[in-house]
Amino acid sequence: MFRPVALPLALLALSASVAAADVVSGNVLDGNTLKPVANATVTVNGTTVTTDRVGGFKLDLPPGPAPLAVAAAGYDAAAEDLTVPEGGMTDYIVLLYRPGMALETVELEDDAPVPPPPGKQDMPREQITRIPGSRGDALTAVRSLPGVGNAVGGGSGPGLVVIRGAAPEDSKITIDGVEVPVLYHFFGLQSVLPSEFIANIEFLPGGFGAEEGRSTGGIINVVTRNEAAPNTTGFAELSFINLAGFVQTPLSKRHGVTLTVAGRRSMIDFILPAVLGDSVNFTTAPQYYDGQLRVDWRRGEGDRVSALAMTSFDLLSLISNDFDPNEPEFTGGFDNETSFSKLITQWSKASGKWTNRVVGSLGTSGFRIEIGDDRFIKVRRYSAEVRDDLAWAPSRTLKVRAGGELRYDPREVNVKFPQQPPEGQPPPSNFSTLPLIETKLEFANSVAGAYVAADLRPDRDTTISGGVRLDYYDHLGATTVSPRLQVVRALDKQLTVRAAGGLYTRNFEFGESVPDYVQPERAWQTVAGVDVKLTEGLTASSSLFYTDRFDLLTVDPLLARTMPERSYVNTGTGRSYGVEYLLKAQRSKFFGWLAYTYSRSDRIDRDGAARRLFDFDQTHNLIAVGSWKLGKWEIGARWQYATGQPETPVIGSVYLADANAYVAQYGPVNSARIEDYHAMDLRIDRKWKWDSWELSAYLDVTNVYAHARVLGYSFNFDFSQREPITELPILPALGVRGTF
């Protein structure tokens, strides 16, 4: 089973021993007008090139320090200490100023940095869009990191992210610090934000600082691009997955104003019905679209303003005319619709020893599911929020940070649906016979938070960050105080150790957000890790984690029968623990990694109950990724093996004469597992370049040897036989992109 890993491992070791020059490209711009500076000379280590008419330059440089000097007629000379990463870099901007026109430059690199917690990963867009199986989607590549599993059991469907054994709702997804309701479109095929809008993805699996709150799992923060556009660029793309377009253009080079527009529309809804034929009766096959519009204004050095408007929509409609006497309510239609829109505005200012960032957001989102003629859940949510983060660095050894946020979050809920099973309980064996919960509610799930933290560097090799966070949950009338601590120590140039810990709390979503008499869930997290630089271009890291959870929300069985509207109680306790390993190799023509996670997540629902597995426990998760550049071609492979998620087995059934239906009988909670998952993805890219535009084509095949992932099981009328419910066994995506 593990033999497919041998090839990526061998190539990882081979790539670590081969050094080559990396391409560094960028533009030289006028610092005041952001116009390109042609005929400027760029010199690095004795090699000099001259910029073209759009200020562009390109150099072949080895990884490591590279002092850069830039000169042009009529401008002050500029000198920068450039560090070339493995794999090179693109879009590097150098600003030149005419004599007397330079603004104050703020240097922050030598200030006390915020120490990253063990396991943190920063993923540059240029690399992660090339991961096989991601179809060029940067956020899809998050699933290839250590500590990350995919939720495919318990009715969750694929596409949700499980971080270190925590349920998807325990973690938080943000764009520039603003929370968004979903990360992926249906089935996880694409993320809701195109890669071209992304500068970096900050993945914090745990142990993060006081600046982040309302999460007992991990955090995925998408940092959007804000660089100036010296000239108009864009692309159009057509693939089996979607039709996409992107344009970025300077509205005013003199004032540093840039406009970026993008849009996508799914193609899978045209292709899937043809592939599946009459086996599924689609009214609307899985359909999605998203759109983005962004305006950036560089008012001056260290002074930036931006506004990002984005929208996302998903719809799936099925119809069944086959009458099932065991499930009469399933006759008819099935509709599932998810949508959201956000407007995110930012202003960041750096001046002297102070930096400040203010974010404001307005948004709306909706969720609708309808089954048959008389079962539905309809939720409409609105939000308005503001956040301010302020930092003061009085010296190179100390930085003080403080911030606050406020979110007004009114909601409208209209439900006529059976009560959904809580964590750890199997899905209802007979949907049609369950009693209905009928309610119409309007309430606000508003929150507020504030934090203060200090980052101290007592010596060059040690950084300590300590802070405390205060969160107020208005709907629950609860206030939590969460201390946090992170420590990083460089033992030598090759070895760094890290430790982090603190208290974390979270709010509730979905049906759990309705009751106002419960308390937030809480968790103590402890993380320790080590980073090792084995050789140039080859690094290894490992993290140990332990999370102690308490005040977990669960449903009391007696109250569920007598007072279902007050059946939620904070009686659960739980724990998640494990170890992660990551071996990463990166060269000019190759990048790849080998990631392995062992974890265990279990809980006790109430006093006297037996300890059981969490719904999203995943014992083993092994991922190998490699991508090679071979001239104008690029070839990549990804292989994954993961333990199947827990399930509660069906051990028999009982016939209910009054309802004329069979009801399943279940064994111990989460005492079985669905089948383990393993698959290989392949990606091939080819590029053609002309003077003013570029054409690229790719073939991205998910699951090349057609081992379909099992999502769950369906049963016959009396539960005596079952069949697996699977994803598509193989998904080839062929795409063409023209870039100008």
C-alpha cells in the first residue's frame, strides 16, 4: 500500500543535493507615481541588467542573500538586502525616488517579531497553485498540510476542513482577518476565492496568540494581494471545472490606485449530468459562481487603503419520482443552496515606531435546504464588524500589541425539520417518521473581543510572546478570559525549538447557535515543536500537540424527549493529541514535501458515559507531494493515505407497524470506521510565451487509479444490506488559460 510513496521520497532526497540558480523577476517603479522606470540598472553580485519599457527585470540568482543596487538617471540610487528563497520569486517591486521626494521608510524587520506557534505554515501562492489535485486552486492545497484531514463522514460531505481532530466548526476561516462562512464550493472542487487574489495563506493549527479568538481548533487566514499594478494584466481560463476571468489594471499610476476584477462560473453542472446519465435526476446539477472586485490605493510609503467586494453562490437540486414506502418524505425534490457576500475595507498605516491596521466589513449569507414538500431549513444572516490592531515597537527587543473587534450578527431562522443528531450520534434511520421542530426565530449572535500582548526578544536567539484575550458572547451573556504564551528559541543556525499554549473558546453555529442558556466551549491547548535545517533546501519539522476540551455542547437524551427546545447542555469533555512530521524540499526546478500526522480525538458526553471517538477522528494521514519543472513542462504528483472516519454501525432493524417502516438499530457510538482512503493525483502543465501574452494548458487528474473515497453508506428498506456512497472514482480536469 505504501509503495507509491517511494518515488516522491527518492526525488525529495535527490532534489536536496542539486543546487541551481533561481529566477528573480520584478519591476522598478517611481515611488511617487508608481510609473515604470525604464533603462534603470539593477546590479546583484556583479551582474547587471537593464529594465525594459515597463520597468521589468529578470535575474538568475542562487538561493540566499543577494545585495541589490538600483540606479536610474534623475533618481536617487536604492540599495536593498534581498534574500532569494528556494524556487525564486516574482513580482518583486523596487521603488526609486527623485531627489527630495522620498517619504519616510519604516523598517520593522529587526523589531521583536511575533513568534509563530509550532506547526504554523505560510504558503506562497506561486507554489501551492501547482500542487496536483488542487486544479490550480491555492486554498484547496491546504488539505495537503500536516494536521489537516477532510470531513467525509457523519453527513458532513467533502470539502470541510478538520484540523488536529477538531470538528470543522471548531476552526475559523478568515480573509484578511474577517470570518467567512465557507471555504469551498460544493464537494470541495474549488475555493470561494481565486488564487490570483491571494498573497499568502497563514495556517495556524493551534497554539496561536491572543490576537485571534473564538476558535478551539485552528485558523486559516487568507492574506489578499495588495501590490501596485504597473500595467494591465489578466487572463481567461476554460476547464472542465469552471470558466474564469481576471483583470488587474492601474486606474491612476500617479496616485497609486489599482483595480482588480475576477469572476468564475462552474462548468461541472454541464458535464456531470452527461457523465452520470439517468442514475441521478438533476433539476440543477451542482452549480456555483463567485465574483470579486478590489480597489487598492497606495497613499504613500506604509500607507495603504483597500476595498474588496466578493460574492459566492452554490445550488444543487435533485428530484425523485420513485415512491419509497419506508421514506415517503423523500419523494419529490431536494434543494440545497448556500450563498454569501462580503465587503471588506482595510486601512494600514506605518509611521515611526507605530503601525495600525483597521478593518471594516459588511456582509450577508444564506443557507437553504428543502426535502420533499414539507421539510426545510432556511437561515438568513447579516453581519457588520470592525477590527483595529495597533502595534508599538519602542526598541528592537520589545513590541507591544493591542486590538479589539466588534461584530453585529443578526439572524433569521425558519425551520420545519427533524432535530439533527448531535456529535457522535448516527443519522436518523427513518427521516419521515421523526417528529418535526417548527420554529421561526430572529436573534443576534453578536460578539466582541479585545486583546493585549507583548513580544520580547531578550537575545538574538529567543522570542517570547505573552498576552491575554477577552471575548464577550452577547447571545449567551458570557465573557471569557484567555491567557496565551508562545516561545521560540534558536539553538543554532540549523535547530529551532518552539512551544505554545493557552486557553481558547468558541461560539456556536448552525442549530447550536439557537439556545441562549448554554456557555461557550473551552479548550486548553499545549503545543511543542522543533524545526531542523538539514541542508540547503531541505528542512524537517515536528510538532506534538495536546488539547483538553471541556464544556462541550451535547444533547441530553431525556431532555430531547421531554423538552427538545432546551436539550442542549454543556456536559461534554474531550481531548485531542498527536504528533506531526513534515519533510520539505525546495529547489529552483523542484518542490515537494512528505507530511505525516498521527492523532487521536475522543470525548465523554456526560458523567458516567463511556469515552468514545470524535466524529472526525483520523488516526493516520500520510501525504507525499512533488512537482518538477522540465523546461516548458511541469509535472507533479500527490499521494495520500488516510484512516477512515468513525461511524456508528447498523446491527439490525425493527419494524414499526404503525408507521409501516423499518427503524435501524445501532451498535456502540463510533465503534466502526468507513474504509481507509488512498489516492494519487497527477498534474501536467505546459506553457507557450509570446511577446505580449502567454498560453498555458494543464491536465489535473484527481485519483488516477480510480480508488473512490467512501463518504458513507446507504441501506435497503430493512437495513439488511448496504452500499457505499462514494465520490467520483476519477476526476480529470483539462484547462486552458490565456494571460496578457
